Amino acid sequence: TIRPIQVWVRTAGAIDKNSRAFTVSLSRAEGALVAVGQRVRAFPPESRSTMYQARVTQVSKAAGDRVAATVTLVAPPREGSRWYVMEIVTDRGEFLSVPNEAIIEEGDRHVVYVEAPPGQFAPREVHLGVQGELYSQVLDGVKDGDVVVTIGSFFIDAEHKLKGTDQTSQTHT
């Protein structure tokens, strides 16, 4: 399916004295992905289960090859941690993609299983482009509309390898 691919830029910083904002330093490559208005998840390193929503409110050039970004919390934190880890959600664009959980890595190869015909599955080697947090761009190997196995692909792969590489796998109900 054609869908947006998101990459998370991870960084860390100390919260300001008003407990509302962070100024973080990013590499030029990371900074090129970050823009005002992007969503951010912030959490203290000692408690990842306590997540706070934030937004990028400013991006500017910093010293050398660095980019400075200001991240502002939507609401002040309930706890007194000074340091936070931040995940800035960036969009790389819309691409033909498959869920990362569908991809089986075999050395330098990437394989997905595609349903063809109904109830049977065949391996397809895919070449990947942008790899996001949940989805990866497919440059070739599948087309829009192909049904790709996500849950259970390792079982289908094992069955396929047991039967031989020239046969497709069938599901058993």
C-alpha cells in the first residue's frame, strides 16, 4: 500500500526552569527532518511508561554542523524529572511500503510472503528504500494491492523451506 513512512528522530535534553520546554541539539541530517509543528513524545529515562505529548516550536541553525530545536510540552509534567528522552515524529513522504513485521531478513536479502492465489503464499525478495519505524519503502518485489503476510510470516517461511523453494505454501484451517 502507498502510505506515509515515519522516522523518529531521538534526542534528549533538560527541561527549562518553567517545566515546559527543551532546547536540543541535532546533527545536520537529523535537523533536516525536523520542522515546526511536528509531534514529539517525551519521557523521563527512568519511567518510559510516563509519556508526555509535545510539539516542535522552533528550529534554527546552531554552531558548526548542528541544528537547534525547541520542543514544548503540551502540558507540564506531573513529576520532577529534569532530563527527558524525546522522539520527534518525522514524515519522510508517501511510498509503496510494507509493514516491518512482514519482512524476513535472510543475510543481505529481504523477503516477504505474498498471497497468490487465495490461500497460498509465495516468497518475494524485496529491495527496500526508506526504513521507518513501522513501515519500509519497497523499491521492487511487490506492487500496490499485493496481499502481504504480517502475522505468521515466520511460520509460512519455515513451512516453505521444509517443502522446497519451488513450491508455494498453503494455509491449513
